Amino acid sequence: MLLLTTFLYLLVYTFWTRAKKKYWSRYKVKFRAMFMPLILDYIETANRQSDADDVIKKLTRRNEDIVLFLEILDEITEILNGDDRKKLNWLIKHALFDRFYRKKLYSNSVNAQLLACVYYSKSGYLNRKMTVRLISLISSRNTKVAYASAKVLQNSTNEYIRLNTLKSFFKRPDASSMMIGELLHLFHQNADKIYQMSGILLKQLLLQKDIPKDRKQLVIDYIAYHNLYEYSLFLRNYLQTVLYRFENKSLIVSLINALGELRVKEAGTLIRSYSTIQNAEIRICCVEALNQLGGSDNLSFITGMLLDIEFDVRKRIIQTLVQDPDNGHLLLEKFMLTYLKFVSKVWTSELPPNDMLVFINKLRSITTGIRITSANKALHFNPVQK
Amino acid sequence: MIQAIEWGIITYFLSLNSVYLLLVISSLIYIRQQMLLSDVVKPSSLFKSKVYKTISILVPAYNEAGNIIESVESLLRLEYPEYEIIVINDGSSDETIERLKDHFKLTKTELFYKQSIDHQPVRGIYKTAEIPNLTVIDKENGGKSDALNAGINVSDYDLVCSIDADSILEQDVLKKLIQTFVRHKDTIAAGGIVRVINGCKIVNREIKEIHVPDGFLGRLQSVEYLRAFLFGRVGWDYLKSLLIISGAFGIFDRKAILEVGGYSVDSVGEDIELIIRLHSHFLRSKKEYNIRFLPEPICWTEVPVDYKSLKNQRNRWHRGLADSLWRHKYMLFNPTYGRIGLLVMPFFLIFELIGPIIILLSYLYLGVLFFIPGYTSISFIVLFFAVSVIYGMVVSLISVLAEEIAYKTYSSTKDILILTAYSFIENMGYRQIHSYWQVLGIIDFIKGNKSWGKMERKGFKANSAS
Amino acid sequence: MLKGNVVVIEDDEITGILIKRIFEREFKFNFVLFRNGLEGLEYIQNNSPSLIILDIMLPGKNGFEILKELRESEAHKNTKIILLSAKSNSSDIERGFDLSADEYITKPFQQQEFVVRIRKLMRAS
């Protein structure tokens, strides 16, 4: 009996939900049809901030209407910039929305807080009282709220607030790498709001003990990707302090990669010292980094690593040298000449002993690799390496 | 004695449907959570190139001359920063490889890679400079697993994706799937929701309308997919106990697959078997790992609509499940294997694998009851009906409802009406016949049947509006 | 005022409306909008527009594919084609020009600039 009633209840609820959704989507279409031309007209003709008031007047104070309206504005910001965008900002920052969302910011509901943060990220408005509230939201139990408020705080004109926000947020175990990447990006953006960013602030994130290593990795990747050369020597010194242990492997890989991307020539010796480490992934990124540092010494060194025990390392070395526009292929030729002489000498005597066989097979694999990779380069078959 | 049997049967059905209920409800909670402003975390910066790993899509093809070009062309249109497509022609007897060579103007070449996993010999590798991210491998026939293993060897990227030739992917599916890898570190495998494409209106290669299929069997399967795939899997994922990722579309960390030795060539359910082996290996070596399910639709597949094909498909699935569980029976009730060994695999063993036997026997028992003169245990019959059929209907209906709340992908109310009706019908006959097929599957497994059977396929063109 | 037929293939609702308004305001063009690549391409092949504005991310067939096919056909080797896209990587832009697009405008853009570029392009014919 109980089951039957549950069943009927569910049935009704399903259709009720669908009806509701249908109603709202029709409403949305009507709303957009009405407001889109208004907004676009406004963008074309507006001159002053007060013109925005005229448009806003037509909007009711209903929750749903405000959300739909802002949604339209949001979509337009993806399409237009420049002067048009400035006018759009007058609309976005209008007092109506500010009041509406300010209330939500201080509410206790997670939903409301989230909506408020999303709004303020876009509008960019931030005062002292709000800052205090947002900082407290970073410790919220809900990841999205913490993230959204961290995003808003990246609009602050005080660089230390920005940095401390990152410090607090990066400590959270539930922060995803996408969130971290985005926050780092925002940290440097709109830097014109800050009179002058003092020095290499991000290093504080790397030196802080309670920030997990994978976050630090992202910070290093970010520095490399955006060519923040001012961090070059700091990163080299930092690598020297990281002990080689299994849990530090990814951190070391990031650091070596970064030193390569930033072309930190002073790090050459340090990187070479990692070329004999047990972990193949580290050896591979040594090859790549030394290649980026360039110079005949580094390239010769890479060639010297060609007899590595791991196939993947050998393959990467071959690819690197084949792709090298200058003398890579000459070094490979020299290598082949040296060893082929050896191989032919061995073969002409009797069948070589077992351990020699392993060595010869390795050589065979290397020469095959050189042949195929070079041929494919000529035929443009090599996809761009990441 | 009779009491014991009766109570046994009732308990069985009660627990089975309760577990399903639990799964569906946890799915719903989880999905609602995800949906709350899911676009808050939208990466706008260019930095995402560091976060997005590289993907190789492996397309094993056996006698797919009809579909293969269209399939590859649509894969080439996927939106993702860096990915490649590796088509593996598994010794087709039709013109699959010739069509590929012709259409894409491929030339024979060599690639430098390590033969980490053994497989049937490769006859040739083909590429073209115009489409640098397409590679075609031509090899001797060895079966789907064998073909995939060849693809894994050749791939040089972080992740590999195995896909059925008749699956249709949305353009942003790779971007969606990568979210799982981004959100959960150490993810080694991920799957997503598979939906039924029969009945959808495809115009100009765009899925314009989503409807339930026209046929009886098609509609039954739609409800089934919602319940078992959509919400069953999401539920398991919420409980961090995912055991199955659909063979139609799954994505794996390449190094992880190499660690466990690739797909197994002599298994009928190679997709389940691989996942269980991954669980087994990583749990044994006590390494952190994650196998997750993305609660978003990512793949559309054609379901069989005639009785024979459907029967064969389900028979094969069940043989696959039996085979996989049998190979890894050492994991059952073994604490080394944590939740998977203690809870999930036993669940699958008792409810999914052996379940159909119990179900059939119960119905047999019910049937026998009617022939015993004077025996009228009305309460038992009513209770039985309640826990098996009605409870089942409730669960199916909740799935349909949950779909409405979470996604609302069906284009018209008529579809929902049909689905609701079919969630009745599903429990009044289909699931029972399904159990029968599964029992046949178990018998076939014990007999050692390894065949795949043919499925009558209508192909994409039948679904397009002309 | 410049005259002619423009075909726009764009699946984003607001962008479509925006471009339509721009053309109504600034030019005396006949305006046709498609939201699906294949449909748009078919229309173009059966008509001779004076200007084509293509988004890249489209259902059916993407902008690059359409551009390539048009440039390979006799009828549209020289038709003025503008790529309009949110994809702003240098590799995408390079690809666009490699496929012989006449212009590549990235989103977000300024309406005034958009108008100026079109005027310049149409005058060059």
C-alpha cells in the first residue's frame, strides 16, 4: 500500500516538474525577446551612466528576472569589448544589482553566497567590509563558495590581500587544479589596478610549508607558462633545496621543466646532475630542459644519454635531436659511426655473449628509431610535441 | 521449510530493489550537487593547456566499411586542444582499410614505438601529412582486445580512449571527460553516461530532437539504460565503488593500462575485466587511484531492436560478467581489496550474476504454487508481487523522474509519458525474460562459449531525417 | 551604402542577433542566418552571396571545413569570407589565413571596428 502511494506521488511529481520547466523556458524566451533589443539599443545609443537607469527601470525586482537579465549581459560580454563593454559595465554595476546581491553575500545560505560571489567577480566592485566577509567565506565548507570568493578577492587593489587569499585557498584539500590555475591567472590580471606589484610574490606560495606539493607544482607551471623570468634564479635555488624522494618527483619535474621553459642557463649544471636519477620521468624532462637551454655542450650531453636503459627516454632523445634545427643530426651521425664500428667488429668474430646481445639490441633499436624519426620528419609526419 | 523459502525470496527481492533505490537516490543527490552553478569553475585562461592531458582515441574496426569514414570524420571534429585518432583495422575481410586509405589519402609509413603488449602482427601503419593526428594501423585479426592493445602500444599520449565504431560522441565530450581527471587526482579510468540514440532525430549531423525509440524493445531499453546506466553507475561512483565503465566509451590512463598488461585477449567482457584488474592491481600495490564516472551524457549508441540481437547482446554481457568475476574470484571477501572485494564484487556476484537464477526459480516456485491444491498463501503472493514488481516499478520511475530533474533531455512530454508507462511494463515481463537470457548466459559461460554473435545494425543513416 | 547579400553561419543566438542589427543599421545587405554548418554551406553553394561570415565552432560542419570546401570550388574561390570566432589561439588564426580567409575577427570584438573592417573588405573588390 505504501509503495503504491509513493508511486503515485512520484508520478505526479514528475509531471509537475516537467510542467514547471516548460513554463520557465517559455518565460525565458519571452524575456529575452523583450530585453535583448533594449539592451542592444542601449549599447548603441548610450552616452552616460544615467542612460543605464532607463533600461533598469523596465526590469522588475523579481529574483528570476534579475538572474535572466544578468545572464544576457554575461553572454554579451563574451562577444563585445571596448567601448561597448564599458557601457555594458554601467549596466552590470548598477545599484539595483549591487543591492540585490549584497544581501545574498551576507546570507547564510550557500546558494545565495555563491550567486553573490559570481556576480561580484563580474562586476569587480569590492569594498573593505565585503573583503572581510569574503575572506571568511574562503573557509566555507563548500568548495565552490570558497573558490568563488577567492575569485572576487582577486579584484582587490591590495596585492597582499590577493596573495593571502591564494595562501588560504591553496591549503584546501578539495581545490582542483583548474580552480588553482584560474586563480593564478586572475592574480596577475588587472594588475593595472595595483600600482605596482612588488617583486616575486608567488614565491611565498612556494615557500609556505602547509601548501600541498601538487599546488606548488601548478604555481611553478604557471610561472613557466607565462614566462615570468623574474623567478628564474629563485626557482633554481628552490630546486637545490628539494630532496630527491618519491613524493617530490612531480615537483622536481615541474621545476626542471620550468627552468627549461625560462631558459635559465645558470641551471644547466644542476639539471645535468639529475640525468642519472632512477626515475625515468625526471630523466626525460632533463632531456627536454637541456634541449631548451640549448648550446652545443648541452646537446652533446643529451647525446651521451642515448644509451639510457628506458625506451621512452631514448625515444625522447632521438626525437629531440632529430627535431633540432642545427646540429642535432650531426651528433646522431657521430653516435652511429662510433657504435656501428663497434658492432661490426663484434659480429665478425663469433656470436657475442648474452650481455653483449642486450647492448646490441639496444643499439639496433636506437638506430631504427633514428631512421624512422628522421624519415618522418622529412615527410612531416611528426605531430607537434607538447 | 516452505516458510523459509518464501522468506528467503522476499528478502532477496527486498534487498535487491533497496540497493537499487539507494543507488538512484545517491545519484540524485550527487547530480544536484554537481549541477549547482556547475559553470562557476569555468576555465577562461589559456593556462588550461597545462591542465588538459593529451588523449589518443582508439577505434578498433572489424568489417566496418559502411560506417568507418563517417565515424572517423566525426571524431576529427571533436573539440580538444591536443588529441589523436588511431584506427585499428583488425584484419577486416571487407574494404575497411581500402576505404580509409582512399578517402584520407594515406601513405604507408613506419612509427617508432615499443611493443609493450603482445598482439597479432601489424601489417602496416598509415598516415597522411594533411591530417597529422590520424594514424591507421592495419593488422592481422585478433579480436577487439587485441586491436586495442596494438593501439595502446602505438599511442604516445597520456590517456587512451576506447570507443565502439557505432557510438556517436558529442563535440565537447573530451573536454567534459577531462574534468574528472582534473577534479580527482590519480584518476586512472573514467566513464560517462551512455544514451540511446534510436528514435532521435538527426538532421545535418546534429541531434535536433531526443525522443524515445518507436519500437517496443527500444523503449524498454531506454528505461533500462536510465535506471541501470545513468543512475546505477552514478550511484556507485558516489560510493566510490565503480566496477563497470561502458565498453561503448571509456577513457584510461595509458601508463596504468600498461602496468596491468593491457586488455585481456581471451575474455568476452574485456571492458569489465580490465576495470576489475585495475582495481586488483592498484589495491594490491596500495597506490592511490580513482576510477570515476562522469554524471553527464557523453556518448550515444544504437541499441538492438530485434529480439535475437538483444538476446545475444545480453547473453554476451552476462558471460562477460561471469568470466570477469571468475577470473578475479580471489578478490571476493578479501579485505586486501577493500570496498571492492568486500562489498561491490559480492554484490555483483549475488545480485547481478546469480540473481537471475534466483529470480527465475522464484517465479517457478510461484507457478508451482498455483498447482498445489488447497495452498493459498495470499499474503505471500501479494508481498512477493509488491517487492518484486511494484518496488521495481518505483525504482524505475524514480530514474525517469531523476532524469527529468537533472537533465530533461527528452524533447516532448509524450516521451516522458511513454517512459513512465514503460517503467511499468519493464517490470512486468521484460526483466523476467531478461533474467532468463542471463541464466542462458551463465549456462553458456559454463559451457565455454566465447562468441560475440551478430547484431543487426541499422546504422546512422536510418536515424537521419531524409 | 554598400549593397549585396551576406550569409552568416553562427550558432550563438546573441551573436546572430547582433550581427543582424549591425547589417541592418550600417549596410543595405540582404541578410541570411544559419545555425548549422551543413545547412549554411548548402545554401551558399546554391546562391552567390557577396559576403560570408563564418563562425568556427558549428554543429554539422565546422567553419574551417566549410572554408576549405568553398575555396576549393570554382564558384567561391574568391568570395569574401570572414571568420568570426571565440577561438583566438595564434594557431587557429594562422590556420584561418592558411585556408585563405579574407579576415579573422576574434570575439570579443568592438562593433565599430567590425563595421570598419567589413567596409574596407567590401571596397577592395
